[in-house]
Amino acid sequence: MSHIFPRHTKASPPVAVAGDGCYVIDSTGKRYFDGSGGAAVSCLGHSDPDVTAAIKAQVDKIAFAHTGFFTSEPAEELADLLIEHAPDGLERVYFVSGGSEAMEAALKLARQYFLEIGEASRHRVIARRQSYHGNTLGALATGGNAWRREPFAPMMIETSHISPCYEYRGREDGESAFDYGQRVANELETEIQRLGPENVMAFVAEPVVGATAGAVPPVEGYFKRIREICDANGILLILDEVMCGMGRTGTLFACEQDGVTADILAIAKGLGAGYQPIGAMLCSGKIYDAIENGSGFFQHGHTYIGHPTACAASLAVLRKLTGGLVDQVNPLGNLLDEALRDAFGQHPHVGDIRGRGLFRGIEIVEDRDTKAPFDPKRGVNKVLKKAAFEAGLACYPMGGTIDGVRGDHILLAPPFIMTEAQIGEVVDKLAVAFKKEL
């Protein structure tokens, strides 16, 4: 009997014993193509010798040094490299151990920033429906996924949620994509005025929505309008790139493609590529200066922030990403998108194929013409996940795509090292699952 407290008590997952490039190998020898990188984590695959060597070398020097007493060489080098490639205005890096921690730190820094500059009434956060920003209570309250929020709602801080930029479901007949984006962005202005601008501290969004909606990119002009509204009202823009950042959508930072920058930006997942748990919060020089010239102390912290071994692993990962690997993402992503459309573009139960780079979503529907979803009781996403896994493909299906209850999608986020031939393998194995369950 296992003494592990698993994610689901009624599931018995196989035991992973080895990694080989894009594959995970279980204790029976079965190989699974990692088509979702776990949860958009394993961008370098599972056996990168340079990253494992960096970890071993750092452990041989010093594994851990508490940031209350010391900084470390890998943390300093990693921060330098991140800022060298970050969007304009982002000047400081606060290392944590994962995405939820990065978002908690972002929310608390936003609040402390306004206290430091004498705008103590600013405390309200506005985010979007169907967003996901983490599972700790502050991050969960910020997220707009009804299913995840419901059991813990009495424990959460009050947060407003406006419409997502979800073109497949939200754009009206006769409306251009640009006009649609402006319309839903302007909901932010309406909500700010309802709450009172003097009470609002931040708007939070994922540049490309990940797990909860299935790789939904914004339309052109959406984030530029969001940035304008934030600036006009003195509100911070917090971008959550935990899943879509670190090259996943074709540029190191996802927001680069929308021509905007953040005041605070959260990253994780691909930052450590699965070799070590690490995340980071990047903030503007303006915010850092407010702390430095004020109390001088960010009232936050965890034991393992800035962990030297995690930073050493991440530094090795980031050197590869910025050394040319991210340049492969868009060409491979375009080939993957083309292959998915060839195989499933006319499938009677595929409503939309979308995404950027190697971050792709397939929305499953019962009726293509009406976009009606399957009855949630059928658990379509669950049976597709099981069938794909049996076929040797780990992918990331999820339900509640539309509103937290209705809708199904599959998320694909394969390693950046995948080959063109392996694109065919992903599509073929997914086709086996579709044929069995749809």
C-alpha cells in the first residue's frame, strides 16, 4: 500500500522511472511522448545533460544558503540574464519556488507598493473569468475559474472578474476581431469606475490563457487597450506568464508579441524546465524604487526563495532558451498547427484549433455549427486523456472550458526539442484517442 497522498485517490498512475528526450518511461518499460510537458513545464525534455551537470556542480559547491543571510552566484547570474532579455521597464527579479508563489508575491508587492507611495485605499484586484493564477488562496481568489474557486470561496479576498478575450466564443457576428478585443478590454474601464479608481490596485491576466481555457490567445490590440486603461487610472498591470512564458509561445516573454510590458510579471514552469522547482516575479524599477526609498523591506518571503541549486539549474535552462532554442518554437509550432488542422480541422467534434508557438489548444464540441459543448456528465476530456495515455501520449485535456462547468479542450505543450517526425507521432496518437472516444 502506498503512503503517498495522490492527486486523486481513485487513480493509480504508473511509476515513472526514466526520461529520454521527449519521452517518459514507466516501470514496465512503456514510453509516453510528453505532449504537454507535464503542465507546460518540460521545455527541454527529460534528459538534458547540461542542466543535470549544472545541478550536480552546484550541489558540490553549496546546495542551499538562506536569502536572509546570503545571496548566491547562480541567483545573481540568473537575475542578470532574465533582465537582459526582459521587456523594457522590468528591472528586478524575486525568485520563488513555483507559479503560485510568484503570483502571491506579485499581489502582495502590488499592495505594498501603494502603501509605500501613500495610496493606501488601493486594494482591489480585477481579473478575468476563466483565468487561472495558482492554487494558494490569494492566487486562487484572483483566478476566474468557477470550479476551482467554489469550495474555497468563503476564504477568499473579494475580486472582480470581467470577460476574457475568447474570440471563438465571444466575438459577435459581423464584429471584427479588433473591435471585439476593444469591447471586452473596455469592460476593465467600466469595472474600475464602478469600484472607484482610488480603490483598485491591479489588473491581472495571462497573455495566452492556459489550462482553464486551452491556449486562448488575445486578438490584436486587446492588451494595448488594457495597458492604456491601466495607465490612465494609475493601476498596475500584472501579467501571469507562469504557463505561457519562457519561450512557450515563440518569444521568451509572451507579452512581447502584443507590444506591451507589465509592471509586475510572474514566470515559472519553463524557467526550471522540470529539473528544479523555481519561479520568479519580475517588477519595474519604479516599483522597486518605491520599496527601496520607503520601508526598504518587502514584507514577504519563503524559506527556499533564491535556492542556489534551483537557480543553477534554471540558469542552464535559460542559457539554452536564449541561445537559440526559442527560435525553433514558432517554426515547430506552425508545423504542429498545420498537422492538427489536417487531421482534425474537419472533425465533426472539433470546434476550434488555436494557440501560439508550441502552446496549442483543441476545443471539443458536440455540434460544430452551434458550438454546443458535450454534456459535462460525459466527461469527454477525461476519457480522451485516458485513451491518449493508453496510446502512449501524455496530453492535458480539461473540462469547464467555457464557464468552469461546460466545455472540453485538449492542451498541447510539447518539448522545444521535439523533431518534425515526432509531430506526426503526437497527431497519430491523438487520432487513436479521438477514434475511440468521439
